[in-house]
Amino acid sequence: MTFQMAPCNPLSYTTSSDYAYVGGAGESRVEGLLSQPLVLRSYPSQTLWVHGRTGHQHVEELILDPWLEPDLADSVKAELIAENIRLLQYSSYQFGASDQTVTVLGLDNTVRTLTN
């Protein structure tokens, strides 16, 4: 499975990686995980934490909780149930080398890592 995450922070922080682009559009977008893009726009459904220095000792954490999105379509909810997705976590650590992971917490409380 290949996918692309495009999380966006309303504070207009901008960064990019193999998995993510963070910009000022105020929405998060995940493509390739479901049959249609998963787009989250509400503040409760998106949490972004960025700290450290750019290029070295830089950490990004993004948690996407589609179940907190008020206008989530029933068809998307059905796909999330079928794919066993409760929430997504994106992590990027840059301490000289770069490490990126996308982790899924399932509705059954199992945790699995996605690869691109």
C-alpha cells in the first residue's frame, strides 16, 4: 500500500517529508489509505506538535482522529471500520539521520505501522 499524508497546521508552519507536508490550509489530507482522500478540517481531529531545530534534533508528531471530524461521510466511516482505523499517528525524527513512521491505532486497540 502506498499513501501520502498532507497535514496542515493553521499556524502556517511549513515542512515536508516523504510522508507529509504541513502548510497553512488548516486541513489534513491522507491519500491512498482509503478509496477517497481522508480530509480533516476540525481542530479536535488534528493535533500537530513540532519542536527542536530545523535539520537537526527536529521532531514532528501529528495525530489524526477522523472520528472527531463532525462532517465525516458515512461512506468514509464505513471504510475506516472495514480497515480497522481509529486514529493515525505520523512521527518524524531528525537527529542527523531522518526517521519517519505512520502508525495506526485500530478500533480493536491493536497498533500497526504502515510503510510507504
